[in-house]
Amino acid sequence: MPANTEKPMENNQHETVLVADDHGLYRSGFGFLLRDRMGFRSVIEAATFDAALDRLAENPNVELALFDLAMPGVSGPEGLCVVKETYPGIRVAIVSGSEERNDVVKAVAMGLNGYVPKSLADDEIVGALQDILDGRVFVPRFMTSGAAAQPARISNSETAPASKGDPGGGATYKSISPRQRDVLDCVRRGLSNKEIARELDIAEGTVKIHLAALFSHFGARNRTELATRS
């Protein structure tokens, strides 16, 4: 039997991993890989960003959190950066179908632990995730080989916050997640983070994550701008 199909050794086992992806079939297959090849005892699945944040608040044993960049409610690597800040003991990485170099650059710049393209073979994904668990930041090979079709450039329109809040850019109230709408409504009413957490029955850290996603989505720099731009 080839070495890459062997079961993980007992001392390589990990506790809990979160897989946040809106495609159920991919979550199931990925979960099997994480258990069978990487020794995770528990795989927690979430189909939405809101559910993923709830799972993180409920499960203190999560060691690794993997997010699909295109999942509803995720406003790019910026929102996931606050997940990392809120849960500093968890390694947070993107597992995405996008191979745009800009996405990778932003993820690394935001302090995430890695960016794993879904197009990688199983062995490569396992190796990438093991690098992340070992404390390294994983960057796909195309970032150094120049093989990707998309150039590594970040235009002014991509970096300027105001551009995301422009009505022509598609930043609308309907395009955010249900929980983010609840948080936004509370902000409009002038509630503090603690008051929002109490009213919505969520952790205060979860409120901060939703706010970061909202600021990024609408290109707002503070609560006043957020309330007026949205």
C-alpha cells in the first residue's frame, strides 16, 4: 500500500477542525480527508458564515478553521482576519476555488495562516494543512512560479475602502448574511458591542467579527459611516 494512503499515527491525531463551505458534498468529502488522512477526531461543518461563527463560539477545542472565500457572508480575507484575532489559538485558513493572486496576497497580508486552492490534489492539500498546523503559512506554488493566469496586482479601487461602499459596486443590504443584518440594525439603533451581543444572544467576539465584515463590505471606517452607507 502506498505511503500516502496509510492511516495517521496516533501521536499525529488532532482534536477538532471546522469546515465552513456552502457546498455540502465538498464538506463531506473534505471531512473524510481530514479524519482519514490527518487524524482529526471531530470535524464540525458549517454551511454559512453565521453558522461557522456560532460553531466557533460553542466549541473551545477547534484547532483549525477552514473557510471557503466565496461562502455567503464572507467579505473577503478582511472578515476572516478578525476571526483570527478573536480566536488567536485557532489556525485560520482559506480553502477556495479562486486562484487569483490578489486573494492570496490579501489573505497573507491580513495575517491568515494560509491559502489552499481546491484544485490541489489530496496529497497536496494534506501537506498544505500539515504545514499550517506546524505553524507555517502556506502559500500556493503558483505565487512563486508565475503559473497563475491572474497577475499579482492590487489596484487602487480594490484597496480603497470607499469603493466597496459605492452603490454601483453592489454593496447592498440584501447581499449580507441574516446575522450581519441583525448586527447592522443594532448599530443603526446605537447599541454597543456588549448590548448587541446580549440582544442577539451571541458572543461579543462574534459581534466584532460581523462588524469587521460589515465595515469591509460597505467600505465604512466607523459606525456612523456604516449606518449611513448601508
